[in-house]
Amino acid sequence: MYKNLTTASILGATAVILGAFGAHALKKTLSPEALDSFETAVTYQMYHALFLLFVNANSIFNAQQKKIISILVIVGILFFSGSIYLIQLAGVPAKQIWFITPLGGSLLIVGWLFTTYYLSKKVINKDS
């Protein structure tokens, strides 16, 4: 749990750093479309860092549930946001890694769906 909280905090901090970098240094080097793409990656990283903090700091979820959600979301962030960073900052052609971004997005969705499933089980068991 603490490893996941630490990872979430690092992801949040790097999102702030990358957001500031994008807002200041990249405005002169990236096209408006490329900058929008970069900002999308930063935004998704931050939202999901906060999501990880919520999941891992919350006693609603057990250790195994936290682990599953965290793995899905961390890998999802790395694939989704990371692939966009590679395209925009390292100049990796999107055609070479086209499949990584949607795979990351899919992992993020599955992380949310697992969260929904675990929470709905709590609601159903509480009402029973």
C-alpha cells in the first residue's frame, strides 16, 4: 500500500513538473496540436495519480484489490501518457507505437471498472 501511495505521489509530482514544462518550455517548440496532446497526457497522469491516492488511502479496498487496481492504473499511465510523451518529446514516430496509447487507455478503463466492481460488491453486501 505505501509503495502504491509513494508511486502515486511521484506520478502526481511529475505531472506538475511536466505540466509546467509544457506550459513554459514547449510552447515555442511544439505545434498547438502537439501541445494539446502533451497536455492531455499530463492531465490523464494527474487524474490517475489522484485516483491511486484515493484507492490506496481508502480502507474500503483490501490489499489485493488495491494491488490489482494500482497495477492496472500505473501501467495504464505509463503506456497512455508515456507513449504520448515519447511521441512529443523524443520524436518517436506515432506509427511505430500506435498501439501503446490505446492499450494504456484500456488499462485505465479496466482499473476504473475493477474499482466499480469492488465498490458495488460493498454496496450489495451492505444492503443484504
